[in-house]
Amino acid sequence: GGQQRWVVKLDKLGFAVSTGSACSSGKEEPSHVIAAMGYSPREAVRALRFSSGWETSEADWAALLEALQRVHGDMRKV
């Protein structure tokens, strides 16, 4: 799906992101957690997951935002 393109492009920029929720990793069906948040199955399969740890800094999040904007811009050109 479209979210896989995001995963690949963000990976190339040095960011490890995932699809769905952590509890649904490796499964093909939409995450029940995302469904419980009120998203339809069609919307749920488009979800990207961003995780952080104790050492994740504000600069790391700013860099991720910049990468998301860059990928979004690149995808709009296609």
C-alpha cells in the first residue's frame, strides 16, 4: 500500500518507522488498536507508527518532521 512507500522513503533518510500498531506487527490485517481509536479498516491500513525512547531528543523529532515534509513533497510530484 501507500504507507509502504513512506516506510521505504523514510528508511532511506535514516528513520526506522513501522506500519500499524506495535501489537499488530507482522500481521496483514488492520490493527485492532487503531480500529478502537475509531478508524475504519481502510484508514487503519494507512497508519504509520513512530516510536521513541529515553534518548530521543527534540532535535530527533524535528528531523523526523523535516523528513516527513520532504517525502510528502516528493510524493506529490509523482
